[in-house]
Amino acid sequence: MNLNGLPYVIEPMQLPDVAEVMEIERLSFPSPWSARAYRYELQENNLSHHLVARPQRPLAKKEPGFLDRLQRSLGAAASPGVSILGYGGFWLMAGEAHISTIAVRPEWRQRGIGELLLVAMLERAVELGGDVATLEVRVSNVAAQSLYHKYGFAKVGLRPRYYSDGGEDALIMTTKHLTSAAFQSAFQRLKAELRQKLVERFSPQPQEVLDSPSTIP
Ligand SMILES: CC(C)(COP(=O)(O)OP(=O)(O)OC[C@H]1O[C@@H](n2cnc3c(N)ncnc32)[C@H](O)[C@@H]1OP(=O)(O)O)[C@@H](O)C(=O)NCCC(=O)NCCS
């Protein structure tokens, strides 16, 4: 997707991103992956593809957090500002892009970033020869299911008691063929709508507004 003029960039996740990814991971999932798991995915798993969404420029943290204050009192540099707003990853195996994770900073949700990440992952999967995309999602996760449904994922099965924390069931959701005319025509339309939404919402705003997500209408 052409990101020119948008306030976000999408880039491959790199090892130095893991600390900030972990911050979002802990805020987003009851059973977060470990930093070690992310490092493994980035360094050793050739099937794995991870992306991050960043603001065009790093954002200052509004209030110094406990760790910043502690680091400062110990004479260490405060943690840098926010440079990752969300991330997503998939494994590509035998033509199947298995979306393994997607998360957005809680205070930046419902601004199109999750959708942008999903679009970027589906585009990358097609570039790499992916034929279909699939994933598991908690039966209670209405927000994520709605995002997937919007992008043509349909429920194809259930994994009973899939999640070890509490034994919640997982829905299995899968797309049609990613290169089919039916999928691509809906996908191109959704991308155009997303781009327009992001431009309309953010472009007229001064860059400073990005520092205060709560002031965005
Ligand atoms: C799921 C998640 C990544 C969505 O990211 P987001 O940036 O908030 O989503 P977007 O603003 O791009 O919304 C895109 C679509 O998602 C759906 N959606 C997002 N938030 C929703 C909500 N709170 N309720 C219902 N639908 C929602 C809608 O279909 C929306 O499209 P619309 O704007 O046309 O209604 C985010 O809620 C999140 O990080 N959740 C915690 C982690 C998680 O559950 N990941 C999924 C694991 S399977």
C-alpha cells in the first residue's frame, strides 16, 4: 500500500525493536510471548515475517513512567520515546500465511493501525507467494474478529480449549485465495478506503497532534 502522505510507516521488525514490542505485547495479551521468542522469530525462523508500524517520527512519551523515573534517579538515560505503535507477524508455510500475532498500543487503537498492519502482512504474503491466510482468534475477541471479517477471513473451524490461560476456544479463520479476482477486488477497495480514512483523519492536523492521540477526533 502506498503510504505517501500518511502519518505511519511500516517496516520489518528488527532486533532492537523487541523491547518496545514487548511493552505492547504485555499490554495486549493475557499470555504474552517472551522477548526470547521474538528474538528467535527474527533471528532463526526463516518462515517468520514480522512488521512494525511507526509514526513518521518518534513521539515523546507524555508522562515519564516508573522505569524512566527510576533510570533517571540512577543516572541512566531515560527510555526513548514511542517509536512503535503496533506490530504483526506471520509464518509462511506451503503457501499458507499463518498470522501469528497482531497488536496495537492500547491508546492508539481504533485509528486504522491494526488494519494497516493486516494489509501490509497480506501484501507481503502475496509477494512471497502466499495463497491463503489463516489464523486463530479467541472466541471472545470481537474487535479482532471484526477486523479479520472485514478482510474476508471466514470462520472455518474451532479449536476447543486452545488457550492455556483459562482454556478459551479459538476460532480458525481463513481467507479465500489471496490472488483471486474476488479477494483482490475487495482488498483494493478496502485499501483505498483505509488510505482515505487515514488521510482525512490525520493530514490536516499539525504534526504535533500526533503527540496527543486523545485529541484526535
Ligand atoms: C485487534 C487490534 C489489533 C485492532 O487494531 P486497531 O488499530 O484498533 O484496529 P483498526 O482501528 O485498524 O480497526 C480496523 C477494524 O477492526 C475492527 N475493530 C477494531 N477495533 C474494534 C472494536 N473495539 N470493536 C469492534 N470492531 C473493532 C473494525 O472492523 C475496524 O474497522 P472499521 O473501522 O471499519 O469499523 C487491536 O484491538 C489490538 O491490538 N488488540 C489486542 C491484541 C489482539 O487481540 N490481537 C489479535 C489477536 S488474534
